[in-house]
Amino acid sequence: MWGSEPVRAPGARFLPVPADGDLEVGAESVAEFLGEVALLRGRLDAIAESTQRP
């Protein structure tokens, strides 16, 4: 799910990382990371729907 197009499409930079490795967020990037979390939380239904398996 993390590396899916619905997660990457809105410009997510941090949360696609767990698809390929460990996520580390430096102190200077925490505010940006939290903004990305908020952005994707607002799209959870669409993300979940588009990543469902048949």
C-alpha cells in the first residue's frame, strides 16, 4: 500500500518509503512529515479502495 500510486500521487515523499525500506524522519522534517500524514489521512477511503485485492 505505501508505495501505491494513490499514496504517491498527492506528492507523498515520506510514506512511500516503507514500501522499500525503513523510514527515518529527521527532527528538521517532522513538521513536513506530519503534514503528509494529515494529507493522506484525508484520503484514506480512496487509498484503501484502490489498494483492495479482489
